[in-house]
Amino acid sequence: MSTPAERYAAFRDQQTESGPALTSFRGLYDFELDEFQLDACQALEAGDGVLVAAPTGSGKTVVGEFAVHLALEQGRKCFYTTPIKALSNQKFNDLVRRYGAANVGLLTGDNSVNGDAPIVIMTTEVLRNMLYAGSQTLSGLGYVVMDEVHYLADRFRGAVWEEVIIHLPESVRVVALSATVSNAEEFGEWLGAVRGDTTVIVDEHRPVPLWQHMLVGNRLYDLFASEDGATRINANLMRISRDEQRLNQARGKRGYNRPRRTPHDRAQVIERLDAEGLLPAITFIFSRAGCDAAVKQCLYAGLRLTTDEERHEIRQLVDERTAHLPDEDLAVLGYLDFRDCLERGLAAHHAGMLPAFKEVVEELFTKGLVKAVFATETLALGINMPARSVVIEKLDKWNGETHADLTPGEYTQLTGRAGRRGIDVEGHAVVVYQPGMDPIGVAGLASTRTYPLRSSFRPSYNMAVNLVGQVGRERARALLEDSFAQFQADRAVVGLARQLRKHEDALQGYKEAMTCHLGDFPEYAALRRALSDREAELSKQRGAARRAQAVQSLEVLKVGDVIRIPGGRRAGLAVVLDPGVSVRGEGPSLLVLTVGKQVKKLTPADFPVPVEPVERIRVPRNFNARSPKERANLVATMHAKLGDVDLGKPVRARDHAAEDDEILRLRRELRQHPCHGCDEREDHARWAERYYKLLRETEGLRRRVEGRSHVIARTFDRVCGILDQLGYLDGETVTDEGRRLAKLYTELDLLTAECLRGGIWEKLDPAELAACVSSLVYESRQTDDNRSPRVPAGAAKEALASMVKLWADLEAVEQDHDLSFTREPDMSFAWAAWRWAKGHTLDAVLTDNDLAAGDFVRWIKQLLDLLGQLRDAAPKGSKVRETSVKAIDAMRRGVVAYSSLT
């Protein structure tokens, strides 16, 4: 079988001209396609699937659009999947403009528009659900475009991409579009294994060149400079860094602390970029509050980046796009301030903003009306919003646990937004210099392209019941072995297995080297090893016992006890000044005065054997250990009390090995063994030591190989074991409870199914159900808040308590099966969900819960999605069905009901 590279080379030789479909497609664009775009389109027209890995903004979506074009020409369907709803909406609008509303549909969690159209844009989860449900919409499907396919590395949602790729019908061609990743060939090889012929096209060329800069104060320096034909880090930046280091060293010598990093003037930065002609710009600030503060800083500085005509156009567009929102909600959301900033050409962009506001910012920025956007890193993912320049304030960010340095992959993703194709001749990345920042480190980030794609796939409970119901347990197990996660694990095993074979060959050589003509030397070596192990074990046991006895003897000492320190630098007599206190069973630390008139602190480690007082003297109550005279007087008292008493030799630890029967037996067998008399015995023994050391390493390697082999299938077996135990599966059969679980696509799928089965929600009203179900979708951003969240009283509180108990029971079951999938329900959103479902105003809900509008809308929409699943999954006759519908109707209002398709 030929390799993907060989197939691709043969294909390039055969394809010198475009096919008819590609020819007509090229006529839709007023620019010539790049070579990588042509290569990918030709591969598609020839019947291959394709993986295109190219930088952000390079135009790889053209390949996805050609798949749409091909499907229409062939009378087949094309599904265009995206990771986020905003990207789905954007692509929907683009394709409607080209092919007309009748030919294009949209399916997301919020919207269902023309779902039977030949072209349907959808989130990846929607397609996954279709595949498991065996939807009729899949009939006639010819192509699936997976935009931003590198999302499969996402810890929370990545598994969905692999599920889709594995379960799509064989006749469907996959068009995978990815950011530049360093293991694209590996990913393409896996796609070829599970999807058939797949052409891998990697293009690392940026269509708009990127220039790297650092802003120091108000001066903009190029990060790299050409000297004698070679590219080096700018000497001026290196000098600034060295001068700062010298200044800090000088401050340190004078006793000054290093100055703290102070926030720079963001308005000044934007003005500097404007003066250099580098706007529009996106400034990445890794904090929502920081983005909002930056806009205010520019506002208070009187910054205005727009003309009168632009301001008029901005106001008109903003009013038009937000006309659907209730006036009372707009007031709560600070609409007038938001619009004022936009009219000045300024905006923030982050997940805490209302979706409608974010969409307005995106549209205005794309039109070139907003000139400066301050955004969190989420803007770098997916949304088509390029700029002339990208500014990065800091090279570290909070990742939920700690402040972590930006990786080269993250830096590349952020700076990928710089440079608008067809508009800018070049793009610019500007790093704002901060005290302590190293230009060499910045240069490393800017020049490294290491961004490997790592699978985050693992079987879930919902996945297990769906697969077993469709293809049976054995076939399901085999399907999961096709995952990219197992593919990568197997590739790692190949290297380990090669190392294992080398070790095994070396072991054979060591075994030959220790051969003895007098007898079986491995047997003799095993005796020596057994003796050594037994002596070590006995020494450890005796040592532990002696330490325990020593600690016990130290705990009963009193002030004035004269003791003998058995060995070490402090050996000799001493009087106890302070017996100390035992901490966590580790024994006390003594303060003693030695015969050398020194005050020392002793720990149990100074006493290998128990200690007993040899005498006792009186220590004055007001004894001052710092006074040489008082120390000398106390030592004299100790000598006078002891006089000429012979204390004998210090007690030493006994050698118990001489008394152990096992050791005596092994020594006897060693002396009687034929190899004991060999002249080369010690030489053979050295080879034996090497043999046993390598044997231990080899056994460790073997365990690692076994641990990585069939890891996904073994996890699937454990998942099925839990489902069997709880009655969701009965061997190869999916039970009624299992069929309900198969309809629940949520992180806490099993806990949700258990709540339904247990009837926990049967007596709740719509608002109470919303509060309880919210705990299954919501996850707090701050995990260190120990305050108990506020929850509605009465039935909802009781139901939430029952849910937590049910979660604890499930956690115990998972531990028995060596799994940990189900997190504890998070009740932090329950009060907000209850109040919204009760009809309270947006102002009251946001103020009472300290929530950002965007977060509130996002969590409510996820809650509505799960309530919709409950409506479909609840057993017949269950009140949860009706209550779910009422809860959905109560919450789908105001800002939540608004969704943009314009």
C-alpha cells in the first residue's frame, strides 16, 4: 500500500489542470487561488479527503467552500461544522449571500433554519447527535467540512470531533481545516487510516508577512535586525535589558527591592500605533476586567479614532443591531457607554459580554470602523476578525490554576490575527516591554512553530450506550480503537517496544557474561540478592523500631536531665534546657547545653538508640542560655554532680542480622554453592548486578507498553462495567434506562439519567427545576470560593441535596471501577436560574449574582439545551417533561431570546 505522501506526489503528477468543478469555482473569486488552495481543491475533486493545515488568515476556508460547491454540482449535501455558534452564524451569512437562502440551512443549539437544505452549517455536537440518532438528514451527504479541527485537542469538547470522524459513513469525504500544527502528517495518517485516502497539505507561508516589534516606553523597536546578512535580535533591545539588570543589581546592593511592574498607559500605546499607521489593532489582555478597564482608560484620556462620517455610520449600525433588545435591559447593560466607546473607535471583546454586543464589535471591526479592540485570547479562536496589528501586553496568563507562560503555539495563534489579506502589505505583532522581560525569550516565542495536536478523547457513558445500541459491544470496542488518542498511544508504544527489544538483547548478553564454569551463577546471584534484600529489610525494620523507641524516650525527658549524646559532632554529655514538643509523631526537638558549654538543638535523628537520663540537676528558673557565665556555671554544676562516676561505654545499636534465621540460612547456602569458590566470582557478580538492574528497567518498560496498549478499549470496558452494574446495559442489550441516557448529551450524562430515574425532580415547579438542572451545566470560573452558594429554599433545596448524595454514590461506584468522570454538581448558578425563570428583571438577576451579561446568557442557553434534552428523555408519564417545557418558555425571553442571524 502506498503512503499518503506517495499518493499525493502521484496525484500532483497527474493533475496539471483544474477539473470542470474547480474551473467554475475559481470564477467565483476575484483573486487567484494560492498553490495550497489549488492542491487541496484538486485532491477533493479527484475523490480524496483532505487535511489542510495553514496559518490563521491564509484562506484555508476556500477549500471548505469548494466542498460546498462540489456538493451542489453533484446533487449531494455538504455539512459545514464549526466549533462555536458565532462562527456558524458567520459562515451561514457568507453562504446565504453566495448560494441563496433556499440552499443554506443552520443548525445550532439555539437555531434551526432550513435544516433539510443541501448546505447546512452546524456545530460539531449537532452532527454527532445526528449520527447517534441515525437522522434521515444524513441521507445524500457527500462532504463534511470540519473547520478548526484542531479543537479536538480541547479537554472538554475535543472528543466530539473524533466521534464524528470515526462514525461518518464511508462514502462521506472529510475536509479538515486546521491551524498550523507540528504533527499534521501524523494527524493526516490517522485520517487516512479511518477515512480512506486523505491528502495532507501543510502550508506554513503567511500570505501577509508578519513583522515582530517590542514597544519600550513610547519607542517602537523591531525585534529582529539584519546585520551582515544575518538576522539577530535587535542590539538596542539587548542593551535595554542589560541596563535594567545592572540597575536592579545596584538596587539590590543598596537594599532596595526590585520595582513592581506598573500598568502602562494603554491610550498612549494606541496613539503610538496610530502615529505609526498600525491601526486597526487587537490588544490581547488575559483578563475580562483588564479589557473593560483598558477601554475606560482610553475613554478618560479623550482618545477618538473616528471621523464624523464613521461615527454616524457606527451609531446607525449599533442601533439597528440592538433594536430587538428591550430598553430596560439595554440600560442595565450600559448600552449608551458601550455605543459611545464604539463611536470613538474603541471596544472590548470577551466572553463576559452580551453575544449581541460582541457581534456588533466584530462587524464594526471587520468594516474598519472600530480601530482598537481590547480582547481576551478567546478572540483568537475561530472568528474571522483580522487586524493590521496585534499587541500582547504580557507573556504569561492565568490558566485557572497558576500564572503560566505563553507557549509558542499560543503566541502564534494570537499573532496570527495580524495582517489583513488583500488590505495590508504586512502585519505587525507588538509585545509591550515590561520590567524583567527578556528579548531572547520573546524571540524564541516568535520564531518557534511547535504546536502539536494531542487527542483528548475518552469514552463517555452516553457514547457507550449509543455505540452498544448501534453496533454491539465488541464492534463498539473496535471502533474506539480507531480513535486518534489510541493511534497516538500506539505510536508512542512503537518507540517503547523498540527500546524494550534492545533491553532484552542486552539482558541476554549480560547473562552470557556472568556464566561460570563451576555452576549456575544466576542461581548464586539470586542468593546474594536475596541476602542483600533481607539484610536491607531487617535493617529498615530495626531502624524504624529504634527510631520509635528513641522518640518515645525523648518525649519523657525533663528540664535538668543529664543525657549522653551517643555519637556525631555533638557526642558526649549534655543537660536538657527545653525538652520541646512532639509534632505529628516525629518527636521533640531538644534544646541542650553540652559539656563544651554550647547550646544546641537536637532532633530524634541525633539519637540512633533510646536515651536515658544518667543524672538530674537543677536548672535555675531565670537561666539565660546566651550568657557565657551562666552556661559555664551550669556545666560546672553538671561535673560536680556526676563526680568521678564511670558511665561506661555508650550504648550501641546491636547487629540483629547475626540472629536472623533467614540470613543465617542464606549465608550457609552461599558458602555451600559451587560458584562461591570461583576465582572470577566478583567479576561475574558485577555482570549479575548490571543484569538485575537492567531487568528492573525492562520490567518497568514492559508495564508502560501494556499500560498504553488498548487504553481506550480498557476505559470503554470499565464504563460498560458501571453501566451494567447500574442497569443501563444488560450485556449486549441497552435497557429502557440506557435508551434515556442515550438522549442526554451533557458532561454529567450519567448523573442526569440517575436523577431522572430516581424521580428527584418530579415535584418541582419550572423555576425549581431550572435551579436544579443548572447545577449540571454550570461550572464556576473561581474554584477557590469556599462560600456556600445561595439556593432557593423548599423543594429545590431538598432536590439539590439529593443530587449531591446521588453524585457521591456515583463517585464511589466509579472509584470501584478505577474511573473518575463525574464532577460534583455546582450550585453557584441555581439562584440566578431560579430568579430568571420566576420572571425577575435582568438588572435584579445580574446585580444579585455578580454575573457578567455574556456569562449569564451563555449559561442560560446551555441550561435551555439540557432542559430540551430532558423533555425528550424523561419517561412517559413523568411530570419532568411538562415542567421542562414550562421552564424553557419562562426563561427564553429578553436578552436570552435574542440571537443574531444578520
